[in-house]
Amino acid sequence: MTNFSFEEMQSIQKELQEKYKNKWRPLSPEIGKDQLLWLMIELGEVADVLKKNGNEKVMKDTEVRTHFIEELCDVMMYFNDVMLCYDISIEELKEVYLRKHKKNMERW
């Protein structure tokens, strides 16, 4: 897999949601707030790996690096769930992302 796209991530998230549809609440805007809170918790776990291990280990220690990346994956999974909860398409994300990028490029 040379280019891991948002389309693939969204597809994987939908597959995961489908598998656990009888255990998890269905994704909706009401659930979106909860997913966003979980995303923030996962971001804290990413920061915790850095705090406990430092940049050097994240860069060079295979076990620490894998743990760091796993936590980042959790962040991305919740990010994708939030997108699904609010029915944000990849095209919509791209359009707004590029517009925001242009705005940032024009600063200072």
C-alpha cells in the first residue's frame, strides 16, 4: 500500500462500525460529541508516550515508536468516526482543507 488514503480509512472505519453494530451505538451527530471526546483522550495518550519516552526513543526505539504510531492510529480512527458521524465527505474535507491551507499560506 503506497498511498493510504482517507477513502481507505473511511472504508475501514465503516467496516469496523458494521462489525460491532450490535455492541456500539450507531454513528450520528449525537454520538459525534462522544467520539470527539475520545479523539481528545487518544491525543493525550500520544502526548503521554512522548512525555514518558522523549523524542529520541520515539525516533529510534522500535517498540516505543510502534506504540506512538498505534496511538496516532487511534486518533485517526476517532477522527474518521467524527467525519462519519457528521456525514463529512472526503471531497468536502479536501475542499475545506485546501481552502484553509491557502489561507495559512497567505499569513505573515
